[in-house]
Amino acid sequence: MFTGRFEFGGRKKCEEAIEKKGGITPNTKSVLPDLDFLVIGGKGSDRWSHGNYGKKIEAAILKRREFGKPAIISAALWGEALS
């Protein structure tokens, strides 16, 4: 799952890159317990305010405490892994 804005391109382009490598992207915008990764765009989001983060990140942190996942990774790390 992706949140924020990405140098790589729009969310659809990011999802297509995952699917080309055989990965699965969620059909929901909600962070569910079976989510493995939340990738945070390097450009952030206009909706994030000074020092705060978005609802997806908050939900991912709570799910991670309860279920041990998802991993929360930067767009830069995701891009390296994608190569």
C-alpha cells in the first residue's frame, strides 16, 4: 500500500511496478491486518500538517503493534528493492 506522493510517479504507476514483479496491491484504501508493507512517498502529502502524519501511517503503526506488520518503509528503500 502507498501513501503520500512519489517521485516514481502516481500511485497507479507504483502499483503497476509491484504487480510486474509478481506482488499484490490491495483493493482498499484501509490498512488491514494482512497488509505486509506501507510505502511512504518522499514528497509527503499536502494533507499532512506540521509534524503530523496521515491516517494510513497512524493505522499502520497501530496494526504493527497488534499484528507485527506492516513494515513501514520509505519510497527510497522501496525503489532500491524494486530494482
